[in-house]
Amino acid sequence: MLLLDDPFAGLDPAERDGIERLVEDTHLVGRTVLATITDANVPTCFTHLALMAEGRIVAMGPLDSAAFAAGRAWMHRVVCPGRGGEAARVLEDAGCVVLAADAHVVDCRHDPAAGPFATIVATLVEAGIPVESADFRPPWPAQLLRD
């Protein structure tokens, strides 16, 4: 077993990649890695998440937002250079709640019970709106802390 206390704190991207590779390699040889991560940016090299608040585990499951989605709407940021207003209208028509929009960026809330967010992003692309990026904002583990 490998125990890590906030292993990514203060690291540059290259060093962070090195720690992620170490964790992935440790999994390959059948070892367990337990780590505390304080910034809610949990890398995909980990397989499970246990969320603690005030010293107690309040949620746990596979490191997949779908495992924590029941009864929750996630916040997302979609970047559509020069087409943010149009993107906001398409997102609203697709069932998202637009929280903020400018010429390039749309912040919205999406209920996963209505279908995967990837389908919503595909709707934007089909409408001819270029999507530079679409992701949770803030990261979904941080959104769990707000609930």
C-alpha cells in the first residue's frame, strides 16, 4: 500500500505527470494507493473517491461523476469562441439552465438525469457552433463539497 499526503501540492505539470504515472504503475502491479487531495482536482489515475467533511466520509464511489449524479445537477463551462450567445440559446433549448454567458463562454447547469452532457455538446456541434472545450466548472468533486 502506498499512502500519499496531498501528492500534487506545489508541483509543476511535469512533476504532476510523474506522480500520476507512479500511481498508475502501482495499480498495474496490484497495489493500493490511498491519497489525500485537497484541491478537488482528482486525476484519473485514481479509481475511487471518498469525500470527507468534518472528519467523516460523506460520499464514496468510483471516480466517475455518474456514480455521484443522483439528484444532482452539475455546473459546466462551455467555450465557443465568438458564438457564446448562440451556444447559450442552444443549451437552453436542450434543457440546460444558463447561469452566465458572454461572447465566448457559457456557464450552465445540467441535470444528468436528462441525458449525458456529451449529447448536449454534440447538439452544439451539429448546430454549427464550434466548441473549444466543455467541462465541469468547478471540477465535479468540488461541486460535491457544495452540497
